[in-house]
Amino acid sequence: MSMIFVLGCIDTQVNPSDEENQLMSQPTVDDEATTAVTQYYRDEAWVCHHPGTEMHDKECVEETYPNGCYVEGDNSVFCWLLMKPECERPEKYPSAQKVCHLLRR
């Protein structure tokens, strides 16, 4: 009879309750932060600044418009370097967030 009691105690300790299982499977804040950081597959991307065209905020193509970003003699059209830290810190770089998807390709 004492063997049944011992086995009964072992069994309850080995199998956690459903509530414990749910708590253990929930992501922690650290897991979510790690996921947010690792969602970018690239460290940097060149972005076209050419407002009013389909090239604007797309990955830079170093050709003359309409095949690329540049317009000969127009210094207001250019490519700029987006870096991963800008996407990881939206509070510091809010204007970069609209093109961060380029680092996920």
C-alpha cells in the first residue's frame, strides 16, 4: 500500500497542471524583443528618395529614371543608406519605419 502512495506522489509532480502548461508556453517579454530584433534579414539597404514617382522609398536602382532612381543634374533625387539600428529604434528614428520592410527581404 505504501508503494501506491509513493507512485501517486511522483505522478502528480511529473505532470504539471494545464494552467502550468499554458504559463510555460507563453512567450516572455524577452522572447518578443528577440523576435522583433531578428525579423530583419539584412543589416542595411539603399533607399531611393524620388518623391512623386514609383521609385520613391523603394530599394535604390543606380540607373537614370524611369529605370532607376537618379535624374541627371537633379541633386534633390538621391539614394540614402538605411541601417538596421534605425529600424530597431522606432522611437529615435520614426521617419525610417516606412522603409524598414526593405531589410526583411
